Amino acid sequence: MTAPESPGPAGSLGRGPPIVGLRREREVLTVALETGRHVVIEGPPGTGKSTLLRDIARHAGKAVVFAEGNAELTPARLIGQYDPAQVLAGGYVPAAFTDGPLLRAMRSGALLYLEEFNRVPEETLNVLITVLAEGEIAVPRLGMVHADAGFRLVAAMNPFDAIGTARVSHAIADRICRVVLGYQDAAAERVITTAVTGENGVAVNFAVTLARATREHRDVRMGSSVRGAIDMVALLTGLARMRGEQSMVRATARDAAHAALSGRIRLADGCDRTPESVLDELLGGLWPQDAPMPLPPEDGVPGDDAVPDGRGKADGLPPHAAGTGQRGVSASAVRRDRAGNGARRTLGRAELAARHEAFAALSPEVGRLDDDVLAELLAADPDAAVTLLADLARATDRELRAAAQRLAARIFFRLGAAGQKPSRGTRRLGAGRGEGDLDLEKTLDRWSGLWPPDTADLVTRSWQAHRRTLCLLIDRSGSMSGFAVAIAAVAAASVVLAAREGGWGGGRGGLTPAIVVFSGDITVLQAQGTRRDPAELVGDLVALRGHGMTDLAAALRAAAAQLAGGPAGERVAVLLSDCMPTTGGDPALALAGISRLHVLCPLPAPEAEQAAAALARRGGGVSQPVRTLTEVAPALTRLLSS
């Protein structure tokens, strides 16, 4: 939990909420700071990051300087800068310099608490490298500033947030310790909710149970923190008083849950449900329609021996934050067959059973797909499970095919988001006119000496994006089925997600990539600058049949035509193919109009890997082999961040 931070440069943090269940983390963080270590606290919202720091600082008698991390935090705003009026009046003297939060903390020996650490631009974070390693920083015209012995950096970051964030560079990560916070257990969250709301009993038990259930639902990417339970209790008890209800009423609990939790949960990409429908489903399981009261919590209710200052969160982050190991799939099982079977549009149940051992359990009868069995398969062997799902999306059984296509879109988007952290390198501070921080050096160079300065003399510095137009080319020749189509679908989902979140140079809410599939002919699934429903787009890709020859030259010319429709800037094509053409001209002669060509080579044989690398070199890009589904999104990130 967090509370409003105290204003001012550095000072008391107040009492704050109680610390519950964080003994181990508190001990580690306390010792790390006492021994001169800098620390990043990592965890989802509502896990007590700032609360823990406030408690430690209060007991140590340390002042804290707060800095909010965001994409607009420039080096000058973090370090400090000269006051333009004082420089014009008296020159570059120390008295004209205004310390930023970094220098205030360094001079006073305070803790610098940098929130949203993974939202800070790389250019700004780089100024911390010497500070963390040597305890000093050289400021132009001001000189060397040495940190007081008590200075420490404590950063906080949310690993779940994918929008506007990026990985912290190894140069920074190698200089700081990392403390991971996960969600508290149910008993601890009940104690927190009771301490904040002053309520106890059934309302607290139910609110905590429902908030925790949102974190486990199959359609929810990120569930509610304990803050949701706190708000729900406040709303539930307030509504009950307003409506004159002497005990909990299911309809009132539903109203409170919708208001408190619907805005806090994030649905999985490709899911066509609403947050309210997910909450209604969870409510039905925790409080059946015909039951007078909600079911008791499965873990029971803590008695008087519950200790708020417990051993901490031994489980750390939820499993889907850390990633899971994936088993590979034999390349021989998914060789591209250019002979003829790829032309079949649908697969019968007998053929599906022959291809996949788990088919009978997953679809025990016509028209049925067992979600629970699929979940078990995904946990045991994700690559094999998704290969099966991709084949089911081409089943002759119409109901089974429709169900598989709906599930496939959702799962491919989850895989497409895995590990996807766009590079920070697409935005740099640049000089210009208009909004931004005043560039005092360049302004003084241009200033005519007349007072007040003319607006034409003012030069500012602001973040400037490097624009990029993107086209994804997907080879569907030969036997485009099973694992091959799954790789293509994950690649498409990853590109769509990155464009929607402003990654890889597209700009927030900016460019929409073109997606083109090819064999001997060309099909444009999404034209440059147009925006299709992501689930429909991936569904169409899953339903494609592999057939025909491989005309790489025609595909590259089609990509160039799509890229020409975008704004000026770098025009990048990403080719997903084994790069073994069987018709058309030399693809290396068809690169006109493409600034850079990268290649994703799925399950490459040695000759395919060599051909992909050679074509990527001719196109000024790089080639990345892909052997498992979980490699697709990280490989795209490496290609498009280079």
C-alpha cells in the first residue's frame, strides 16, 4: 500500500499505514541501506513498496527526497539546473544553480526515492551510473558534487506495466540490489483492510477474497491489489447504511465490487469480455444467487494469534510476472512440407487425433473444447499445446474451430506480450523551439542582448521520437500449419501490441504496422495506417492455409509499397521465413524502398539459417532464429531495438 507522499524537498514521512507481513523484506532492505547498498523495490501495485520505505526511513531517522519517474524526467530535472534569470543577471555562479532531487539527496545524505523507475528515459538513468558507483557527479559549470555518506538511492518499479516502460539497462542493474515484493497472503490482506477501514467481519473477508480472486482469473492479465478490497469495504458499508440494510445484501455487494474493482483489473489482450462480466462470474462462485451470505474464505479466518509482523511474502512475484520455462519442440515434427498437404483448408477429427496425443482429452466429443484440459496442457508444454490449438483453428468441426480461434487469439496475444520491453533508444533530447526545458547555453549563444529576450532567441530541449514505419511479412508457403502458424500468430500479436503501446519507434497511439502474408501470391491482412480488431486479425492469420511456392522478391516489393504509404522516416520490414525462395527473382534485388530488413527464421535448418543471415545483411538488418513460441516476442524486440 502507498499513501500520499509528503510535500517538500526532504522531510518526515508521517506515520503511514501499518506494515503487515513484510518482516523479511524489511530486514533485507534495512541491512542493504545500512551497508551502503542502493536498492530497487520491485512489485505490482499495492504490495507496500512506499509503505515499507516510509517505515524504514522513519525508524532510521532518515529524510527522503521524492522524484516521480516518467517519460518527461530529463537529466536537468533530476540533477538540477541554472536559473535563467539569475544567469542573465550575474552569470554562471553557484548561487544561480537550483538543485534537483538527486543533488538535494546527495548533499543532505538523504534517501532518494525514485518512483516508476522503469518509466525513466535511459538518457536520464545514465546520469546515475557514476553516482551509484563512485558517489559523485560532475555537473557542467558547477563542478564535482560528492554524496554525503548517508546518501542512498531507493527505486521502485512495477514489472506488470507494459505501457511506457522499458527494461533497466545492465549498467544500472549491476550497481543496485533488488528486493521483490509479491502480494501478501489472505490473512495479511484482511489485517490491512481492517486497519485502514476500521471494519471487520464478513464484509472484509468477502472483499479480500474477491479482490484476490481477480488475480487468478484466466481472462485477467493483472488483478486488483488490496487497495481494491479497501475501497470495496468502504463502499459496501456506506451503501448498506444509505439503503438501511442491517446485513450484507448480494446486490449491494455487486454494486460495490463493480465500482471498486472494475477499473483496477486489466483483461488479457484479445479477450472480448468486460471487467464487470468477470466480476459477476467471480461473484457467482463466491456468493451463489440462492445463498443468504457469501461462502467463507477457503483459508479460514485468522484468530487472535494472527501476527501482523509476519515472515513476509515467501512466494515473491506472481508466477506470470517472472516467466516460466518452456520446453522445445522437435524441428523434425514441424518441417515445412511444400509437397501438397498444405492446400487442405480443414482437418478432420481423425487426423487431429493422429497428429496430437492430447486431442481426445481436449475435445472428447464433437463441438466441445475443454478449457481445463487446455490450461493443463499449456502449463505442461506450452509449445505443444499452442501447436494443437493452431491446428484446431482449422478443424472441420465448426463449433470446435470457432472455440479454438477465440482461445487462440487470447493466448497468442499473451505470448506476444511476453518479455516485450521496447528500447528506450527511440527518444532522445533534442534542441527545438516551443515546449520543453530551456537550453540556457544555446539561448545565450543566440541572444541579441536586448531585454526581454525575443521568443525567437529561446531554444528548448525536449524528448524527440525517432519515427519508424513497419511492415511484417509472413511466409505461408508449403505446410503453414500447427507450430509454424502459431509462430506467425505470436509475431503478429507482438507487433500489434507494440504499435498500440507506442513501442519500437511508432509513437504512442501513432503508426499502425502493415501485415502481409505471401506464398506465390500476396495477401494484405492489415494495410499500413489502417487498424483492424486485433482478435480478428490474429484469427484470420490462424485460419490461413499454407500452400504454393515461395516468392520472396514479390513479398519484399509488396512490403516496400506498404511502407511507402507511411510518413517519412526509417522504413523497416520484418520477414518471417526460412528465406529459401522457390520462384521469382533474387530477393536481394528487391530491397528498394526498405531502409532495413530484419529476418525471423522459424525452426531453421543450417542452410535456412545461412540464407536468412545473408538476406538480412543485404537489407542492413539482422537475423534471429526462433525455435520456441516464447522466443518470438523477445526476438522481435531485439531486432526492432537494434
